[in-house]
Amino acid sequence: MTSIIKKIMPLLLAFSASYASAHGDVKCTSQPKSEWRPHTELHQKLTKEGWVIRRMEMTSSCYEVYAKDPQGKRIEAFFDPVTFKRVEEN
């Protein structure tokens, strides 16, 4: 069993490193988390705009949203947690 782990561990590490770097260019805010608005407010705002939210996550500086936009396109989007302005990846 340990030989299998030794064989797949480099693959797992490579995958996790590429995933982490995929979002390394997104910087939403430098405000402390005590200033962030609740994610439930963002959920309500987006739902009213026609988004269908599948999942929301909190990164170190953003809210990350997995959803279908009002046009039905499946997307991953980042939002500033203070202003709720959408932030594009650099």
C-alpha cells in the first residue's frame, strides 16, 4: 500500500500546486476580515440578479463563487467581500 502512495504522491502535489497557483493573481481587498460583509448578503444579491449559486468559498482576500450566471453559463467568479464588486483574474 505504501508503494502506491509513493507513486501517486508526486501527482497529488503537482495537482495541488497548479490549483493553488491558478488563483494566485486574484486580489480583492486588503481590508481586515472584520470589515467584510457577510457572504449571505452576496448570495442574496447575486440570486436577485438571476445567478444560481452552487457553492461559495472564502479565500484570503475574496469571496469565490461557483454558479450559473444570468445567461446560464457555468462560471467561477471572485468578488470583493467589502464592496461585492466582481474582480477579474490578472
